[in-house]
Amino acid sequence: MLDIIIDQNLCCGSGECIKVCPEKAISLVNGKAVLDADRCDSDGLCIPACPKGAIDYEDDYAGVGCGF
């Protein structure tokens, strides 16, 4: 399963991701979205909800491969 990550540098704290998460796995801490990985089912509903593109699937293979 792919894990969801939230880029704290991009997060604007709009809370849109919180509204769409059925598992209630995202909360705001100090004005930034924070993910509770134990509650997250990685359905990705939060990804398009973020107006800043701060949420995505973690790419375990970034920088690995044949260079294409």
C-alpha cells in the first residue's frame, strides 16, 4: 500500500483535506495539516482536496532506477 505524505512547506492550513477524510486521519497542528498514519487508509481523497498540492502518495522509489 502506498503511504500518504503531507509536505509541511506547501501546506497552507486550509483544512480542505480534513473535510474530505472519512477516517478523520488529518488534523491541524500549529496551522498545518498532520496525518495520523494509523488511521489513514490511503484512499487518496485528500490529495485533490488540497489547494496547494501539499498532499501526495509517498514515492518509495524516487531517485531509484535507470535514470529515465
